[in-house]
Amino acid sequence: MSKSPARNRWKLAQDYQLANQLQKKSILAGTDLKSFYLARYSCTMALFGMVSKFKEITNTSKILEVGSGPHGVSFYYPQGIKVALDPLAVFYRQEFAFIQDKANVSLVQGRGENLPFPAKSFDVVVSDNVLDHTANPQKVLSEIYAVLKDDGLLLFTVNVHHWFYRVSCAVFRFLFTLKIVLNFPNFKTHTFFFTPAKINRLIRRNGFKILSSEIPIHTALNKLFAAVQIFFKPFRHVLSTFVCSKQMDEKQSPH
């Protein structure tokens, strides 16, 4: 039985990501890993610093990283009981043991659309530049909502684009269903492109409240400002970090 177009589209993105990671491995083999570790550590601490403004993370805090890749941010964070999930976890364990051996992280192979964990079992869920590479971002957020404790926090980064990318991505996806694959790496690896308004709606629709973001989309005026900012730079993107809590109003909750 043939897979659905959405699943095939995701598989194309996965294959492209895999090729990129293997290229990265060959580059890392000839570099000073100490400098690499320091850079990743610095990035990780900056990300988790945004969470610490709203919630204390201790050595007993349970942290899940969705879409960890071979060396996600959970590999470098010194606190918490950490679990890293990725569709290619077994493969990455074989290829990137020289990095993963240094991390105190439990590895799980799986997809964000079907998280194999009990409900309300994590204090923090982190996903770094992953959501726009998934087959179903809404399902991923819904699954994260389910495994996050009521007082837990979601920390994620995602690229936010001009509407041009969303339209172009839709065209690419349509042509892909016709078995026409255009050789544009950015569209091969990204299954979705989010505008400020789109990511804002997606977050709230899945039961989350935005506590902090690097693009100001909390108010109508700020949301318009962010949209205009990207509109005049249509071939650039903004990598924004979001810290979200659960919406406990049942009318707004997806569950």
C-alpha cells in the first residue's frame, strides 16, 4: 500500500535532513570538538534561560526534546531527567556516538505526531527548529499538550516567514504529488512555512498560551509590526523562540 502524499512529503524532508547531518558529521570529524561543544552549550543555556524566567528547572525536572536530531539542546543542558526523541534516533546513535556518549540523555525513536509517553509526564518539552519539518505540526502540538504537566512549559524555536514562502511551499507540495520534485533545498527540507499570524493561531488553537516570544505577536499592533517587518524582507526569515504554558480554560483546550 502506497503512503499518503503528506507522509511521502515528510519522508523527502527526512531524507534531505539525513544527508545534511551526515555531511555535518564529516565536517565535525575534522574540527575542534571543544569549540563545538562550547557553542552548543552557550546556545542551550540561552534557550533554557528563557524558561527559567517562568519556571525553576531542577535535577528532578523531567525534560523531553521532540526532534532532537543527533545532538539536540537536551544533550548539553546540565539539569533535569532528559529524554530525546527523534525518528532517526537509532541511526544517529550509531553515527554520532562520539557526541552522544558525553550526554546524560535517554534516547527514544519516534515521531512528534505520536509521542510514546504517559499523559502529563513532563515538566518541560523543548523542540528546537523542528515544527516546520514535521508531517503534521498541529498533531505534534496536540501530542505535546497531552504529555506536558498542567504547570509545565513548552519551549520551541521555529522559522517565521513572509507569506511568499507559504504559497511557494504549497506549490512545491502540489507538484510533489504529481511526482515533480523541484531542486530547491529550502522547500525539500521544510514541510511547512509559518507566517507570524499562522504560528500564533496554531499555538493558541492547540491549547497553549504564549508567555514569551522573540517576535512581538501578543497584540494586534505588534503582530502587524512583525508581519510588516518580514513583508519588506521577503527572502529572509526570523528564527523566533517561544515559551508557552497550557491554557487551562477548557473552552480553549484541544482536549
